[in-house]
Amino acid sequence: MKARSVEWAAGLLEGEGSFAQPKPNCVQVVCQMTDRDVIESLRETFQVGTVSGPFAGRKSHHKPTYTYRASGNDAVSVMQRILPYMGVRRSERIVELLSVRVSFSSRLKERQNEIKKRNLEVIRLSLENLSLRKIATMVPGCSHETVRRIIENPNYGVDINNLRGV
């Protein structure tokens, strides 16, 4: 398929696209239509996102549809590139979603730093040959099981994939 200009893609997304936040920490750009070549050109233009389909129409006489979808950092990249070409309403929505994304990233970094500090304190106390339970009472919000996990793996809880359990 043929890559087109960002201006062309912005015009298409202005009329046919949607800009959403399906989860608290995720943003998405979606465009759905019956013209597969146009959807594939959108994907080629940005070099991110996915094309899926065909999906059956809601009624038997409807044509099948195809969907372009960019999520997370890919969606941020698309939104940043098209923002200068968008109308007022879409621009406001994109700015809102980009600010939500930045806010979440900041909170995530803060939480990771708190966890790193907690882990360092646990390691420091473990070098004093204190029991797991004693360390747990000295470090706020830490159970003896969490202390054990930190001693086994000093990076416990720092990885974004492990944050849910911490």
C-alpha cells in the first residue's frame, strides 16, 4: 500500500477517526471503514499500529469493515504528528488524552522510585541480620513476605508488570 502525507491522514482521522482512553493508562487512535486500501495507507503513513478485518457488517447488506488501531506509545506518536492539522474539537480531545498519558507516566515513575527506596531500605536492614518480621515492622507497608521477595530479588516490584502485586 501507498504511504500518504501526515496532512492526508489528519484529514481522514478528523472525519473518520476516534481518539479514546479505553483504560486509565492507555490511549488509542481508531479508524474503521469499508475501504481496506485507505486503512492500509493509514498504517503505512504512520508506520505504527495494526490493521484488522474484514469484520462482517451489522446487517447482511452492509460491506465488511477494516480497522486501523494504534494504542499506547504508538497512539501518542500518531496524535503528536497530526495535532497541528486538526480542528478545534479534535485538537482539544487529543491534548486532553496526551496530558492524561503524561500524568500517568509521571505517577508511575514516582511509584517506581518509592519502591526502589523501599527495596534499598529492606536490603540495608537485611545486612544487619534482622529477621524478616522485624524488617517488615520497620519498613512501612511491607509484609514479611514482601521483605523475603525483595531480599531474593532487589528489583522486586520495580518492573511495571509487577506493580499490580506491590
